[in-house]
Amino acid sequence: MAKTVVVLGGGAGGVAAVNVLSKTLSRNNRIILVDRKESYHFQGAFPLLMVNQRRPAQLTKRLDNLERKGIEFFQAEVKQIRPQQNLVDTSRESLCYDYLVIALGAEHHPETVPGMAEGSYNPWRFEGACQLRHKLSRFKRGKIVFFMASTPFSCPIAPYEIIFLLDDYYRRRGLRQQVELTLVTPEPTPEPLAGPKVGESVRQMMEERGITLITQAKVLCLDTDQNRLLLDHGIEIPGDLFIGVPSHWGPAALRGSGLTEEGGWVDVDPHTLNTRAENVFAIGDAAALKLPVTKVWAPKAGIFAHYQGEVVARNIASLIAGECPSFRYTAKGFWIMLTGSGRARYCTVRYRTEPKALITMLRPTRAAYLAKLAIEKYWLVRWF
């Protein structure tokens, strides 16, 4: 009997899931991808877009391109999920499903910091990255302040990657002495999940490049009248250009679904990504994954959403075939952090090890940089 699989969200996890489903399910089954946007943007290259090493078109693929693989693209906004009725309410109509994959990512809420929405650029959004590309090309003197409103936030290496690329960007233009760079984070140290050794190595790189780092900072307000970031303990950070990562919340469409925990994140089995509802799975930023011992947030990043999407898709295919699902998410992956000058640091990640996550970070190399570029091209070609 034919089944309908609905995947909510056309980001890394959702795109990976529908691709695997299209390869493993027979054509009499329906695969529906729902997203409010018409295009996918490769977020891993947003930092390169900001510093004019990418054009917007190079990172963009239309989601309806997936229809040639037998995937139905349904452009609409998800309004509500009703697991008891196997229904998803959208801005266009309600969709009935047999299996549901929630890959809606995280909502951004700059309003949690007064002045942030109107006074800063959001580098986690394609539109914000494009705006920064234009702004940075004309910014030749002054203070740039990069800050994170709260944790958890997606792409945990990206703030450090961006600040290193900004340093490189202005050095190449001969303007670095005229531009001050400051990074403000609520984290106790750079990459805290990786441990003190990795954190200290990143901190040392920042010191060597003259980048100011302020840790354990609670952002209270962005004063747009006085051009300053106000932190707790009476600390004020003056700036001329503010780049801010807003607070991340679980998607509004999931509230009232009975699937979420505190913060609106979806409670899932860490191995199968099953939710509390039968035949409903959640992957990517929307999933409430934590470390087994410390219970701190597991990293939210595209590489993990991708792997989770593949696991869930293969298990759904097994269920439809009447087989026992056997695929498990291992919480293993890697990051590559660009450091400027055509180099990058390769990181291996295993965050379910006990008693703490196992993360290694190698020194900057040209090989790691080339690997990151290759992954970008491979992803866009493979899935689209």
C-alpha cells in the first residue's frame, strides 16, 4: 500500500532526507517537501559570501529542482502539527501523512535583546549575509562587534570562523589597522564543548591577530542611539558595525503539538530521532539533543542534520517495506573552520562519548581549506 512521507523544512537535514527517500522508496509512494522559501541556500558558505569570496547565486538552488527526482515540493508556511490526526496545517492547506519528518530548524528572535533587530546584521540568514557582503565592502574604518545573544545557537564554529575571515578580509585590503574586531560570547571559552585545550588554541589565534574576545557575557541591550552594546556588570562595548546571532527558539508551529520540551525543541530518541508521536521524527536544529552525562546541548550544525536526515529516511524506508528499522545516529561528524589566508582547521566530533564529548582540532592547513571547498561543491551537486 502506498504511503505518504512529509518532510517539513528544506534545509540540510530535510534535503538529505528527501533525497535518500527518493532513492529507497518505490515511485508509488509520495514524498512531499514543505518549505516557505522557494530556494535552498548553502549556509556553510555564508561566511565566504560575507567577505566577497562567494556570489549569492553560487550558494542557491531552487527546491523545485528536486521534483525531477520524484519529490513533490510544496511551498507553504507550516502553521501547526497535529500528530493525533496525522495532519500538518500550512498556509495553503492541510497535508495528511503516514510518516512525518520535522526539519524546521530554529527560529531567530532578535527581539529578546532590545535594539538588536534594528541595529545589527544577522549572519545566520541568507539575507543578512548578503547585506553584510555589501556593507563590509564599504566599511573601511571603525569597530566591528560580533556577538551572540544566547545559547544554544546553530553552527558553533561559525562565529570564530567569521571573525578570522574578517581579520583576513581587512588584512588583504590593507585596512586591518583601521578596523577593530571584537567577539562577545556567552560561552566560557571558545568551543567549550571541545574542552580547554581546543578553546585555548582558538583564543591564542585570536590574540595573535589582535582580535578582542569577551567571554561569559550576557547581552542586555544594543543601544542604537549611542552605538554601544550593553553587557551585564556594567560593561559597554562601543561599535560602528554590529553583527549579531539572535536567540534560537524551537519552531512556533510545534507549540501545542505535545512533542516539545522547554524552549520549544522536539524531544527525540538520540539514536533513532523518533519523537513521542508514532511515525514522527525530528532532525537538525529542531531536535532537543543533549550530551549523555553533562546534559548540555549537543552541537546544532548542518553536518549533523545531514546525517540525521539519512538515518531517519532509511528507517522510514525500512518501515514502509515491512522491515525492522536498524539504522542509528552515531553523533559522529566533523567540522572545518576557515581561518583565513586559504587555510582551515579540521575538527573531528564525537559528542556522545562518556563522560564528555571527544573533539579534536588540528592546526590550520591548506588541505583542510580545500576539503571545505570540495564539500560545498559536492553537497550542491549531489543533492540537487
